[in-house]
Amino acid sequence: MLPLTFLAGAFYSVHTLPPFWQAVSRLNPFFYAVDGFRYGFFAQSDVSPAVSLAIATAAFAALSLITLQLLRSGYKLRH
């Protein structure tokens, strides 16, 4: 999780990267979470805060549904 946070632009703007790496960074859901924090603290962001909120919410919902499904199925749980 930590490398994804660093690669999400925690210490730099993603606009400083070459175009290929900008595109790769936009596939990282942590990018949108970090960008939302950056907007909250500094009122600066690389993408719209609404887009950041929507993608972070969608990632949270998807991971929550996957977790609930794994708990329901009992995957690798002892009985």
C-alpha cells in the first residue's frame, strides 16, 4: 500500500511526469485519494475534487462488496 501512495503523487504533482506515467498514475485509486487530501489541505488538485471523490467512493464500495462476498463464502476460514 505504501508504494502505491508514493506513486500516487504524495510528494509531487503528477503533471511533472511524462505523459505515459501520468496515464499509469491515473489508474491508481490511491492517486485520487491523495489528490483529494491535497485539495483539502492546499486547495490545489490535479483533477477535479468531484472526480476524486467519486473514484475513491467507487473503489471503497467495490472493495467492501468483495470483502463481504469473501466473508459470506467462508474462503479459507476454519470451521
